[in-house]
Amino acid sequence: MSDARELRAAASEPLARRFPARWLEEHAVLPLGITDNAARVAADGTPAPHVLDALERTLGAPVQLVAAGAGDIRAALVAAPRGTDHEVTRSLDGDSVESLDDLRALASREPVVQVVNAMLAEAMRAKASDVHVESTTDGVRIRMRLDGVLRDAQQLGVEFRAAVVSRIKVLAGLDIAERRLPQDGRARVRVGQRELDVRVSTLPALHGESIVLRLLDGGNEAQPQALDALGLDAPVAAALRGLLQRSSGLVLVTGPTGSGKTTTLYAALRERSAPGVKVVTVEDPVEYRLDGVVQLPVNARAGFGFAEALRAILRHDPDVILVGEMRDAETAEIAVRAALTGHLVLSTVHTTDAIGALARLRDMGVPAYLLTATLQGVLAQRLVRRICDRCGEWRPVTEGERALLGGDVLTTVRAGHGCDDCSGTGYQGRQAITELVIMTDTLREAFARGESAGALRAMARAQGVASLRDDGLRLVRAGGTTVAELARVLSAGEDG
């Protein structure tokens, strides 16, 4: 049994300062000391398992409970002088043990609010697509993805770790006390005169939580680009327009995450939308708000996924349907059957090139006869960084670039040497390189016969379809991007 004198002495010791006073008071526990084998902790009864776990992790030793009255423990804590916020927010393994009230208080403090607001303002100014907030042993590392490449933006001290994470979770409506499971949420925040839609995803990591914020401009001026603004090669743009004017069929856009598929689909919707056309979309999430278009966000928790939404859409007499992504066989088959019954269906799949989309849908279990009857065309794309207009200059091709170019006989290329406009990178903005395969009778028959992807790809090339690499080299010749950037974006086997 611990007496009042020992409790008062322990409450003033550095060991107790590893914990927020409010947390110790709430759970009626107080560290007394650490021996070779255990940490002595005064407690009124046996604390909850999560409290014991937090004590053991922060003290770095098994807990040995010493009986004490809850009133005596709280009286000792109230009477004891406490350290600064910096001292009480850090634990030995980087995982703070604040109570719910402590976390809320941290999240609402003015310095923390200013730090998060400044981070979002800088991300908007730099036109970042994502902000990565990563807990480290030294504090918080903030990085921003600019033109597809992550760059360090800021390093915050350890005193900001719990506070910044809590502030972001509060904004996104997440459970700030849950730090052991991933969470996803959304926030709509005002930065200056602009509004941002922010998708927030958290992960429990070794030194604390890691958070990624996907930034979407939520203002009224945040309208999708027109098809002409995408910088597509003229023949590709014309052929894509032809596909979009069809009354029925399936048109796919394919590429990895971050390749601009959604931007292209929204541009296609702008092209196709008209007063006499009913357009309905199902998305996860809705990234742009389009006038005159019925947009449905999926809600998996409520049982309203892509397949359920698509079934409901078909009862609303649509002309054009956009399915954000074909994630499973059920969604793919419903979409294909919708295309067969007089609807123009636009969607995305994750494959490396256009021909790969056919194999992907076949692997999902969509019957080949349905695909050959409905699929009109597939647009594969990647995003490459554009050379900065201010510092870009033409120069002779280097030996390394010549090796990357292979048989191409370019003698001069354009590159940026870095300036204030491009933050010293030599690049500013991005542009799509594309491969558009229009389904011809020859390709349909070959696919129905079960020809391999390689054979179908060779047929497409024979029909004059330019590969992603071909379109990238077109951009290099025009001075739009560099050979090194093209090599970075197109991995081995994708240069067709």
C-alpha cells in the first residue's frame, strides 16, 4: 500500500511527467519508480487493459501494481507542479497516451491550427496533389507530391506529432482516440478565399500514425478541363471524340493510379453532356461537381457499392453512364450489359496498356462475346512532367539519352535547368501521353478466337496505333518533356 507522502513525491518526478496529468487523473494511476525488473505503479484496483498497455509501452517495463486510493492519487497529481506541453506529449516509443480530452485540446490550440492551415495553404499554392504527414522518431515529416514526385516540405518537432495528427483527424471527422487501425475520411476546408475537398487516410506506423491527404479543389471555379486542354495528339483527340458521340457501347480509360484517368473521363463528360442528354455517374469519391449531371457517391458501409449503384442507375433512363472504376466481376458485367442495351458507358480499369484492358476484363469473367459486342475503344495513358517554359532550352542529345532513345535519330532535345518558377526542378505541370485502340472487326475476331495479348498488340500496331512510347517521343521531339522523364514514367515492357 502506497502512502500519501510517497504519492506526492512521485507526482513531481520526471517519470510521472511522461504522461499527461489529465490522463493519470482520469485512470487513477501514478508511476512510482522503475526497478531492474518492473515499473511500480500506484493504482486503485486493476486498470483497464489499454491503460496497462500504455503504461508498459511508455515506461518500458512490466507494470507492478501498488494499491492506493483513487482520491489520494488525484490529490497528489493536483498538488504536484507539472512540466510543459513539450514534456508531456512524448512517450518512449513515439506513441502518445493522451486522453480524448487532451487530444481535442491539442488539436484546437492556436499554434497547431496555424501549422495545419499553413501546410494546406502551401500545398494549394504549390498545386500539390497530395500531402504526406509521417510520424518519425524526431517528430513529423511533411512531404508534398508535386507533378507526380514527392518532395520534402517541412520537418516539425516531436511536440507537434500528436497535435498535428489529431488536428487533421478532427477536420476529417475521424476517431482521434483510435490509433491502431487505419481510418478514412473527408474534410472540406477553407484556405484563404478557396475551398478544398480533402480525402484523408491514416495508417498506424512504427513511430505513430502516417496520414495522406488527397487535395481536390472544391471551389465553384474547380471545373474539369475541356478535352482540347488535355494536349492530346490531334488524331487521338479526333478519334476519341468519335467514340464519345456514339449512342451506346463501352469506352475505357486505363492506367495506374495517378495517371490522370479521372481527369480524362471528366473531360469526356464535358464533351458529351448536353441539355438533351441524361448523364449519371457513380464514383468513389465524387471529385468534381458537374452542372446538369446526376452524380452518385458510393457508400460501401451502407451497402451501396458500384454494382448496387449501377443497377439503380439503369432504372433512371440514362443516356451516358460513368462508372468510376470496374473493381470486380459483378460491376464489370453489369456495365458491359448496360452498354449492350443502348447506353454509352465510360469507365476505368487498372492495366499497363490498352490491349491489357481486354485481358483484364476477360480474367474478371466477362464473357468474350459481350466484350466484342460492346467495347468500342480503350485509351491508355500516363502523365509526364512538362519542361518549364521559362528555363527550358534546346541542347544536343547526350550519349545516355541516345541510348534511351534506341533507334530514334534525334540530335537535339529540350530541357530545363531550373528556375524560381519551377522551384529548381526544370519541370512545371504535367501532360498525358496516350495509346488509343479502336476496336475494329479484325481485333474483335482475334479476341473472340482467344488470341494472346501479344498477338492483339501486334495487330494494333499493324493498324497504325501509336504506343505510349511513340506518343512520348512525339512530345520529346516537340520540346514538351525530356527523355529522362519518359524513361521514368514508362517502365520496362511498357514502351511497346
